[in-house]
Amino acid sequence: MSARTVLSPYARLFTVPGSAAFSFAGWVARLPIPMLALGAVLLVAGETGSYALAGAVSGTLALSFSVASPQWARAMDRRGQGAILRWAMAAYLVSGVAFVGVVVTDGPRWSWFALAALTGASGPNIGSLVRARWAEALEDPMRRQTAFALEAVVDEVVFVVGPPLVTLLATLVAPPVGFLTGIVLGAVGGFWLGGQRATEPAAQPVDPAAPVRRWAALNATVLVVAGSYLAVGVVFGAMDVVVVGFTDAEGAPAFAGLALAVYAGGSLVAGLAYGVARIPGTLTSRFLGTAVLFGLAAQLLWGVGSLAVLVAAGFVAGLTIAPVLVSGLSLVESRVPRTALTEALSWTTTGLTLGVTAGSALAGVAVDRWGAESAFAVPAVAAAVAALLALCGAPLLRRSEPEAGAFPQDGIGRVDRPAAG
């Protein structure tokens, strides 16, 4: 597959008016995702020397985000993205700066957790907002797959750029600078995206006379994908903490950012290829297949015993990240009405962030008790669980597949059919 073959479908996406601006704004707004998670670990561990406390604080930030982001998305489905983003980003900026302040001044420990929770709760799921804009703009299912893959690649670029940036800022300048940079970049990107009103999906105000709409989270497909993503998130959260602990134990703490960037780089490469590949089978079969590959590839982490092996194993494991994320989000997009799409996508990524919470906390305890090398068991086992959860949910996914030719106008079941070609 030539570079031109791979890249030309992505280039055609940007013929959509306003798409370059909202996609780039979304990229900037997503930079805090790895920067805050890793930045909180570096900041708290640097101040206290405890990876367990650092993982717990970082996990608290992710947990509050996972609880609040679907509520932000639900409000945006009803009132529009721009109207809500202004308030969310203002709270995000203020609470993030306050969190750094209480840590640096050694404020009460409860205030660390309270402000970390407030910072996380102030952040909408930007990736879901951008994907909802693509879904609004594109009618062709193959182009939507390419757009979703593009956003998965954007996610991975964030994870390629973010960890080295926050690590360098925290280790070479000062620990607070890494976290604060993430907060400022996130606020700038969020305000920028919120100002682009022409490309946001149309608001869907609540009709008082209409029946109460069932939460998109009750959709069986959303529940299965979110459940599997919970374990995927454990892998992500654990990798942040374990890699930092391992590189520190190896006497090369600044290497953590590079190792995590290589891990994300594998996903970036796979995401570019997956977005333009015409893979046979339904979206259900693609999700199940990519989940199994994700679970198998992560077993390489059991063999990590040096920095070189960490980089190699991380790259190979990273190759399976974007495919499982793109296939799962595409499956969800095919099974929910357009009026609840932002909320449904947020619920699936809530599974990820809940997993990040658990993964950060578990990995912090594992590093302190077992040592960083043995703690790679946490992400390896979690990846296997992710595959198992997807397979256990397969009957539910197949039971809810639409009948051939039944693709309603509201978007339910729209693209769950074999790919053309």
C-alpha cells in the first residue's frame, strides 16, 4: 500500500468546509489527555516520592472526567456544543491552576483530590465532539470510517507529542510546568472549537410532549463496547505509571516520555492503514477481531526487562490500539440515533477513562509493592480481559444487528454491514 493510496482519502476529508479547523482545534484541545495524566504522576511523585499517591490522584482526575463527560455531551446534544464549551473550559482552566497550586504549596491532601476531581469533571470529551461533527458532515459510511480513523490517529499524535513534552517540561524545567502547559493548551483548543458554530451538529432541544428519551448508555452495543474499553483503559492508565516507574528504576527518567511516544506511534501507524483498508465482515466481527489482537499483543509486556525491550514491545502492542478503538466507535455510531450520538460516543470513552482511573491506581500500588518490572503484569492482564469481555459480549452484539437492508433514517444500524470491495 503506497503512501499516496493511504493518504489521499484523508486529504479528501478536508474538502468538507470547516473540517480542517475543527479537527485541528480538537487536536489541540486533546493534548491535555496524556499531559495531565502523566503530568499529575510526575508532579505528585516529585513532591512526595509516592507512586501510589501519584496514581491515586491521577486516577481521581480521570474518574471525575469519566463521570462528568457524558453529562456534558448530553447537554451539548440538546443545546449545542459552543454554548456549553465556554463554561466548561473556563472551569477547566481555573480548577487546573488551583490544583497545581495546592500541590506545590503542600496543601491538605484532601484538597489535592478535590481539585483533581474538579479539573477532570470540567473537561468534556473533545474527541466525541469532533467525531460527532464528522458524522454530521459525512453521509458515506466508508468516509466516516476514514474520518474516525483520522481522529484515532489524532489521538495517537496527542500521545506521541504529549508524554515527551510533559516529561521534558517536568524534569528539565519544573514539575508544575508540564501540568500547567497541558491545562492552557486544552483551554485554548476548547475555546477555539466552541467558537466554530457553523460545523457543530444541530442542537436537539427536549420536546416536553415527547416520551422521555432512553439514555444512549442503555443500548446493548454501547454497554458491550464500553465494558471492553474499561479494560483497555486500565492498560492505558497502568502504562503511564509503570513506564515512569520502570524508567526511573533504570536511571533514565526522561526516557519515559519517549517510550510512551513509541507506544502511541505504533497505534498511529496502524490507525492510518486501518482507516483506508476495506476489511471484509461486519463492524461486529471487526470489533471482536481487533479486541482479540489487542489482548494478544499486550502479552509481550511480560518480557520487559530493559529499556530496549520496553520500546520494542510497546511499539508492537501499540499497533493494535487504533484498530480496536476505531472499530468499537464505528460500531457504536452505527447503532444509535443521530440525536444521541455525542452522548453515546462519550459513554464508550467513559469506559476508557474509568479504566484509566483503575489502571493508574492499581499500577501505582504494584510499582510500590512489586517493583516496576513486575508491575507490567497489570497492563498485560488487563488487555487479556478486554479481549475476553468483547468475546463475552458477542452474542449481544450479534443479536442487535439490523436485518439486511434495514438502515433507518435516524442512523440506527446504518453501517453495520460488510464493507464494499
